[in-house]
Amino acid sequence: MKRTFAMGGLIALCSLTGCVEQLPFMAPETAPGSATGAPVTNFDQSNQKQKSEVIEQLMARRSLLEDSSIYNTVAQAALNASARSSEAELISAKLRAEAKAKNWLPSIGPTISLTDLGDMVASILIEQVLFDNGRRKSERAFAAADVEVAAVNLSIDQNSRVETALKLYIDGLLGDEKARFAEKALRQMSEFERVVQGRVNGGVSDRSDLQVVQSKIAGLRSGASTASETASTARAELYALTGQDFDVQPQKLVIGTPPEAAGFMGVLLAQSEAHRSVAQAEVERAGLLPQVAAAGNLTSDGSGAGLTASIGQPLGLGTPAALKAIEATKEIARRQVSEAEEDARRSYSRQLQRLTSFRRQEEETSRLARTSRDTYKLFKAQFEAGQRTVLDVVNIYEEYVRRELARIEAKYEVIQIQLELARDQGLLADGDKI
């Protein structure tokens, strides 16, 4: 009889193990956008009874990039080619939360042992917690907050990925524009070199004038090569990131300055982590307090039932201090959120000042470049009339080149600051497409 009951217990244990694979939260998650009708976003909550407000906020975020622009095309390619660890972390957190959502159900603990006589004895312990000072509720809250933290991290990660892809694309455009202008300047400088070479051959100019012009040409040629190599490097890296080549025709990036009220991803992450820390503190606190459970035990010799009282860990003289330390965790979490809000406001103000500065520089260098170009034309006319030396013309032309290159750099710096502002607020990718 004992052997028959033991074999039955063994079969029950194996059955319980096999059933785990059939539970809904253990089934493999279908990839987003698959043909099975699965959700197209990692933030889908259609199967959730209680929806997360944090994840709803993430899904509601909309990209500031124009749908028809090349920049949005680059952004979508970066998202489509993404295989980030943060995505797997979110899936794992969802599974843990789904498992914890059932922690209020009775637990079954089958065991199998051998007696002194060599008989196999199996027993099944069924336990239902009646009162646990909110431990299991806090465990569920911790698991839900863990999902929110993972979701915010994924959104931050994907927005950073889009910003990286766009920065590489813009670096390519910047390198191309600087290289094109440098090549144009090289052609003009080569013309000056031809003129000075003729004047040196005719004994009108000193050979040092030719060396000065050739030195300037070497500097321009080096700058053009560097700009061209920078563009090629950026495009190679962008191809490695997205697996695609993109149109290199410059387009105006139309993107507004995100308002501070849009909310910062760093603050949202701090708030989610604070909720998780508070829930963890509640779990630890409940572990220091007693719990009551109803238990039933079924063995080959019969069955029994009763109430049990237990404490997660032994009490000691340090228990009061441990409880106070756990309570202090809540204050730590609150202060961390305040620090994140302060850092976000400072970063936003700093970026706005940089944006204002580079916009001013773009306008100023544009005006100065026009002035230098007009002066160059005047000096060139005076040189042809014999009123200026060739080096006077070369120097003013070099000044025009420097100012035009500074204008180009300031123009693209404005774009990059706007992208950084949008990234910090999670506005470079639609939330329901992450």
C-alpha cells in the first residue's frame, strides 16, 4: 500500500512539473508585429485587468519627427533593427509579475523520501496564507513596479538608439557639407596659387608668398579630407546600426523645442524605481512580522490539517532598528525622485541656453560670412586694379572660409541639441511602436 501511494505521489509531482509549461505566463511571448495577431508594441496591456499608468504614459508619447521626413525614416529603421537587452528584461519582468499575481493561491509542496526500511514515502503539503501583514500584496506591487522600471528603461534605450542613429546621419550630412565647401575653397585657392606662381616666375612676388598660399591650401585640403572621412565613418556606423543606406540629400529638420511640461524620462524612471523600492521595503517589513496560514498534509499514513504561525526570519535585539531602516527606505526613494527632478530641470535649462547660444552663433557667423564674402569681392577688384596685394586677397578669403565653416557647424549643432532635448523626454519614437 505504501509503495502504491508513493508511486501516486511521484506521478503527481511529475504532473505538477509538467503543468508549469502549460501555464499562460510560462508560454513564449510572440514577437511584436507577427502574423499571429500579437501586439505590435512591448507596452501592450490588453490582457491586463489593471493597467499601469506609467506604461500608458509611455505609449502616449509621440515622436516630434515629421512622418514624411528622411529623419523619421532613419528613426524607424533604427527601431526595426533593434534587438536590445532591455526588451528581454521587460519580457522577463512581465513574466515575473504574472507569476506573482497568483501568489495569493494555495501553495502545494509535494515531497518524496525513503524510510529506514527502504520504502518510498510521498506527502503533499497544501498551505493557504490567511494573514501575512501584506507581504504577498507587496510582492505583487514590487513585481508590477519592476515591470514599469523595465518599460521606462526600454523607452529610454530606444529613444537613445534613435538619437544615436540620427546623430550619425547628421554627422554624415555635416561632413559632406564641410567637404563640399572646402573643395570649393580649394579650387579658389588653387587659382590664387597659379597667380602667385606666375608673379614669382616673373620676379614680381617673393617666393615666400607662394609658400604662404601653398600652406593655406594644404590646410584646406586636410580639412576637406577629414570632413569626408568623418562622413564616411558616420555612414558606415549608421549602416552597421540599421543595415540600410539612406538618401544623402540634405533636408531641413523640422522639430520643435519640447516643453518642460512634457516630462523627463529620467524623472519617470526615478519615480518607478521609487515605487519599486517602497514595495520592496514593505516586503522586507512584512518578513519581520508573523504570518498565519492554514495547512493540510496528506501522506500514506493519513491526512491532517491545522493553523500555523511563523515569522520569515528570527527576531532579535536588532529587529526594531531593522524596521526603522526599512521605513527610512521610503524617504530615500522620495529624495531620489526630488534629485532626479532637479537634475532634469538643470539639464533642460542648460540645453535651452546652449540652443539659444548656437542659434545666435549661426545667425552671427552667417552675417559675418556674408560680410567677409563682400570684403573679399572688394579686395579682389582692388587687386585687379593694382591697389591690393595677392596676399591681402588670400587672407580675407581664408577668413571668409573660416566663418562659413563655423556657420555650418553651428547649424548642425542646433539640430543635435534639439534631438537631445527630444531624447531626454522620450519624443523621438512613438510609444506604441516601441
